[in-house]
Amino acid sequence: MLNIPAKNQITSNKSPDNNELKVHKRLNLRQFEEITPFNTYFQEEKPWPGYWGFSSNHIPSTSTINHPLQYNQTENLSISIPTHSKSGIEYSSFSDAWCKQLPHLSTVRTLWVQTSLSQDLFFSICKMPHLEKLYIQSSSLRSISAIVSLKHLTHLFLGHSPNIENLDSLYFLNSLRWLHLQSVPAATNLSFLEHLSRLKGLEIFGCPQNSDQYQLSSLFSLSNLFHLEWLTLEDVSLSRKELPALYSLKGLKYLYLPNKFSLKEVALLEYHLPKVRCELFRPISNPISEQSCTQCKRHSLVRLNGRGMPLLCLNCHPELIAKHKKLYETILTKINRLIANKPKD
Ligand SMILES: [Zn+2]
């Protein structure tokens, strides 16, 4: 387990005033973070198996089958419908067989659909009486309104679904704990979140090649998610004016945001969410494994936090990196002091 310094571990001969104390407490945690590889957090401190994203639960824990006749009454079911004729049987035959059988599979708790989901198949899935976890790799769905029938649904992964008109029906899934939306343009309107107050994990991924198309409407829809512990907003476009909406997420433990904010905006967010693990709260990232430095050829490039900051090499640019770290610390300390000294209303 990680050994996080106790918040009251402050070594000082004189007794600092309360404001000074707050600043020092925060810096103690930050100094600890400087020497701890970021990934370690996720290996050792996962609040639970971070469902669809981190523990790779999008890879089924059971073998994938093509036809209901292959199903052996297990709780976990992974299906893939051949898109080409297989053994002389056409796609429609496989699809029809699943549409008929799925509503009767009362044993199934977790279902992975590994091919593009049609509207008919979706209707059948929504009649599965005890379904708790549903993974949809991709779909041609226009409407997901039938999903309101899945009263026991706690985990949902919805991948590439460009045609879905809106996600309003999710509003009624009161049991939902973990929601992962990936390449779903309708996810940019977040109003469906207002009623999902029991949500613990929310992950919204846009498109890495074109994040501007995924402009999130308003993060204030997240304000009521008091139980939210894990939030990922990746490959999306996000107005910096929206960040204060996250200040109220006091239960949050893990936060992933695009590196599109100024150092001051990041420092303000860190001030309001001091217990949250967020990569942006570290002045530099871990070395980027998939890219090497053009000068020294080592895998020692790091990403600096802050909008528009370049990648720098730990080996070739140590002074610039040290300067950046110092700059972020200075901004953070100033914000801590300014807010701590601000008279209360
Ligand atoms: Zn280098």
C-alpha cells in the first residue's frame, strides 16, 4: 500500500498560523506525488476494479460465441454475430436466433456484444430480466429509449454509436454505478446525468482525431453527482469556464482531463480538489513510452502540464523542466495564500 504522509506531519519549530498550515499541508502531499510514479496510484489504489476502462473488462471473461446453441447457462455471456455467411448460414439467421433467445436468458448478468448492435437486437437485450452489466462495442442505434426496462443495470459501456439521437433515457437508470461512453456524439449533451446521483464512475471519450466535434455542453449537470469517485473526460472539447462545476465533486478520487487549461486554471482546480489524483496536478507527466527524444534518442520525453506546453526531454532539457516545476509550485502557492487570506463572506 502507498504510504501517504499524514496531513498533520508538518515539521516546524514555530507554530504556523492556520493559513500557512494549509499551504504546507498541500505542499507535503504534492512533494509526495513528485516522487511517486503516477501509474502506481492505479495499480495500488483502485477504488474497485475500475470497471470498463482500467481493468480491461471490455475483454470478456468468457469465450465469445456466435449462436445461442453454444450458450452454456453461465452468468457471463459474450456474443459476436458473424457479418459474413458462415457455414452456409446467413447473418439474419444468427441475429434472429439471438433476438428470440436473449429475453429468456434469465441467468445472464453480464453481456458483451462484440459486433455492431442493431436496433432489433437491442430491443431483445432490453428484455433480459436480470442483466446488470452491458457492453456494446458499437451500434447503429438511433434510439436507446428501451433501456429504461433494464432496472438492474449497474454498468454500461456504449461504444461507437454515431446515430443515437439523445441519451435522455439514461436519466431513468437509477441503479447505474458506472457509465462509459466512447465515440457517442449524443454524449456531448450531459443533461441526462442530472438524475444519476448514484453514479460512481463516469468516463466520456470523444474522438482522438477530432476532439473539437465533442464539445461538452455544460459540466454543471455533474454537480449533483455527489458519489462520483472517478471521472474521465478524454478527447473532448471543454470550455475552461466549465471547470468550476467540478469544484463541488468532493467525493472524487480520480480525475482525467485533457491538457487544455492554463496553469492557473489547473492550480485553482487542485486547490478545490486537493485529495483528487489528477495527472494535470503534477507539473510533468511520466516519460512517454511510445515516443523518443529526437536529440538523445531516449524515451525520456515528458508532457508539461498547462495548455500549449511542449514535450520536453528529462535528459536534454533539465533546466527548462525544473523552471516549469518551480513556476507551477509558485502559482499553486500564490493561489493557496490568496484564497486562504480571502475574508469569508
Ligand atoms: Zn533528449
